[in-house]
Amino acid sequence: MTSRIGSRYPEVYQFPARPKERFTLMPIQTTSKIWHNGNLIPWEDATIHVLSHVIHYGSAVFEGIRCYGQPVGSAVYRLPEHMQRLLDSAKIYRMELPFTLDELCAAVVDVIEANGVAPCYIRPIALRGYGEIGVSPKGSPVEVYIANFPWGKYIAGQGGADVCISSWNRMAPNTMPALAKASSNYMNSQLIRMEAEVNGYQEGIALDVNGLVSEGSGENIFAVRNGVIYTPPLANSALSGITRDSVLTLARHLGLTVIEQAFPREMLYIADEVFFSGTAAEVSPIRSIDRIVIADGKVGEITKKIADEFFGIANGLKPDRFGWLTPVKVSAADPVPA
Ligand SMILES: Cc1ncc(COP(=O)(O)O)c(C=O)c1O
């Protein structure tokens, strides 16, 4: 422990050394353009003032979307669903976006094609800008930005992640709306994720305010027991994940039984399989929770089946039978072999 001059706090904690294969650092890789309120501007000009409302009060809603390489070209995964969620998040916060769903979807395609970067991660954000310093956001203009850049795996580890139950709960209902993908919610996510990492885990699973399983810091969660798939309903303070919806749809089409039901943490310990879903995490198996190994510690059959379907469709190797892909005219850096 080193003490910093002038501070009443010694260094609070240090993140443990990260074993390379279990944790990935992902510095942002720049591209050329960012879409801002209808125009493509240079990457380095996409800046905001330190007195912008969003910086002080977390007043922004955002999305995270992936564009996958295909055998020919690339495709954005569930673009309209993501942009509809952006509009929904904005509506919850009384934030008027001056763009329609179609315009926002077209903007995503434009910025990807302008940058010529795929596969990539896309980050649309609508924020309250520079205007007034009071808490009421009405005097601060709404600004919309969309950036895209290359991005790899979010939860590393082929054989499954080692995770923990967080000591932090997800937001209680009627405090911060969990159905809005709002920047401010990610202060809670940061507490969950940092606690997990400091203790040597890859991710944390939060319980809701009643002690029932909610979700990961940035992922929805599924448990499989006796061939049945369980996931917490949205009322357990979980985000309505687009990938969660994909998993539910794919599982039903595979003839599997899926139940959206509240359950306690111990149900995870005794499950046959547990996995995360999310745009960043995709379909990520979980190997252990609180150092309790899930079943035999190997990736389960149902997780594998769902992951195969998910990646098959996303990478254009299986028919896009649910209409989930929006093609973009960019050849993938590393084309998917047909
Ligand atoms: C808190 C939280 N839950 C769940 C998810 C998964 O949602 P999606 O599948 O739409 O990415 C995310 C990621 O966006 C998230 O941040």
C-alpha cells in the first residue's frame, strides 16, 4: 500500500495482475468518421464541453451493436431492434430525439460504410449537451452520435467464465429504470464489474433488491436444469437484451422449453449449465460461480446448440430465418469462410 501525498486515503485497492487468457484489455481503436446529428464528422472533432449536462448528471441513453463479417460483405445484427430500444430509452427519460427509427438505422449503415471497418462494434449515444447546469435537462440540447470501431471478445475464455455473485444489487424498481439503457445505470454496472475483477473473477452477477437473480453487469443470464432453460423476467431489474430475445427465440425454435421466472442464486450453483447473453458477451458459457463449478465445468450441450445457431446466423453461415441481419457494403477484415 502506498499513501498519496495530500490524500487522506491510502491507495484503496489494486486490480490484481490479469492473466492474459482470462482478461482482455480493449483500448479503443480509432476510425475516420463519427456520425453527429445527421453529418459525418472527423473522429477527433467528436468532443463535448466539460459543462455538458451529461457529464454531471449521467443524462445519456445509448446502444451497443455488433456488425459481423459474412462470407460476402458484412451485416449488422438486429439493427432496428437496437435503435428502437434507443428510442424507448430516450422516451423513458423524456428525451426527444429528432430522428426516426429509419433515419437512425440508415445512419448506422452510413457510418460503417464511410469508415469501411467490419467486423465492428457500433456505439450510438444520445446525450444532453451544453446549455444549463441545473438538474432539469430541458435547457440542454439533445445530441446524437454514432461511432463504430473494431472490437473483440468481451468475456474471454473458451471453456467458460469464472464469475461471482456481486455484493452490489441491481437498481430497485422505481429508482433507476432498468429497461432504459441509460449511461447512469452503468455506475451500478461498474461497481459489479470492478468488485468481480478485484477478486479475480471475470464478471459479476447482480441480484435484484429482493435477493433474486437479475443479470450480469452487462449481460443477461440463463440457467439450464433438467433440459429446461430459465431466465429472470424483466421485472427482476434486467435489461430487455436483444441477445436475450435471440436466445429465447432460438431455443423455442430448437424445441426447447424456456421459462422466464424469478429464481434465487442457489439455483445457479446447482444448474446443469449457465450462460450469459449480450451484444458484447454474445453467448458466453459460465464455468464456475463463487468458485462452485457448474456441473462438470464443461460447456453444456444446450449452451453449445444455442451458441452455434447464434454465431451461425450472425456470421452468415446459417439462413437468416428471422430477418436479423442488415447488410452493409464493407468486406470483412477477416472474411468468414463459407
Ligand atoms: C446491463 C445489461 N444487461 C443486458 C445486456 C444485454 O443486452 P443486449 O443483448 O441487447 O446487448 C446488456 C448489454 O447491452 C447490459 O448492459
